[in-house]
Amino acid sequence: MTIIQAPALAANAGATTGSEFRRGIAACMPVLLGIVPYGLVLGAQAARKSLSGLEVPLMTGLNFAGGSEFAAIQLWSSPPHILLIVAVTLLVNSRHLLMGAALAPYLRHLSKRKAFASLFFMCDESWAMSLADSKERAATGTSLPAFSLPYYMGASLAVYVAWVAFTTAGALLGPVMGDIDALGFDMAFPAVFLVLMRGMWTTAAAARPWLVSLVVAAVTHLVLPGAWFIAAGAASGLAAAYYLAGDA
């Protein structure tokens, strides 16, 4: 049993909106522990680029996509190259197109107003947890919709509040703590994603698109500058999943 599979076992026909919301918060608590350190790192890095304790929560709250925020801070200069930062942000966040497409079949019972509003809070963590939860609920044959909006919002809002709060704390404490990067907190970033990926693991055959994506992204990173490796990894993984779907 993994972190993102466990909460689905609690789904039942007697669940209320409140209990589902609390289930989402409880399910993401282990993930939140991983978000804290790299939130502090991003805030401290932003402070070193002269962003204030007000500008950092505006960035992390309005964009809410950690990978693109790390890239934007690395590219930040005085004056900032706005078009370059916008282009890299769009490129890094392009993976959300695939994430939204994977979740779309479970959102058909929601109105467009609810679906679009809730998807603003979609991040890698809440997406992975909600997709796993939806598959688990669908497999149980429950009469309820497989996608639990209160569960998703509980997990998403918990991550959102923690992300904005700890990036802000990093911006305020970074100058006092010195070189926070030297503490190795940034290792929490890949660690959280490895935990999420482990939770979605089914069989070795089904993992072949991940391997294709990893190899293509690594090679692209070695031969091309910038963040093209993200788009290349996502596109190759999608193509591999399409062609290998019948063999899994």
C-alpha cells in the first residue's frame, strides 16, 4: 500500500463533502512534509534575487507551479527578461496539458464552471493523488462518481496553502539563515516526485513509457540548452504510451 493508494480505501457511499475534504487533507500530509523544505529553498532563492516578502507569495500563489517558479528564479535578472521567463514558464507548465487530459474522463459529471475553477489548483501532487483515487474508486464499482471533488480540493488546497506559506517563509528567513541550499533541502523536490511515481506503479511493462521519457529528457538536456528536455520527455512519453498501450 502506498501513500496515494491508501486514502481510496476509505471511500464509501456514506461519505459527506466534509469527510471527503478532510480525507484529501489527511492523504496529502506526507507529501506536505516534502513540500516544506523545497518551498523554503525557492523562497530563499527568490530573496537572493531581491524579490520581497510580498512579491514571492504573489508569484507562488498566482502561478502555483513549482517547477516553472524554480526556472523563473534562475532566469531572473535586473531588469528581468520577461518574454524569456514567460516562454520558459509556458514550456515547463506544458505538462499540465497531458495531466489535464488524463484527468478529463473523470470530470464529466462536473459543470465546466466547477471543473475549470478547480483545475486552477491542480499541481503534480494533487493530480497524482486524485487520479489514483479516481481509479481506485472506479475499480470498487461505487455508485458515486469516481472523481471526488471534495477530496481533490482538500488535497489541492492543503498543498496550495503550504506552498505559498513556506515559500514566503523562505523569502523572509533566507537572508537570516544564509545559504539554505547548502543544507540539501532541494533534494526533497525529486524525492516527492519519486514517491508519487511509486504510487502509480503497476507493472514493469506499464512503466516503459516512463523509461522512454526519462532517456529522451536526459539526452535532450545534454544536447539542448534551456527547458526543452521537459517538452521532449513529455512528448516522447506520450508517444510511447500510445504505441505500447496494447502490450501493457
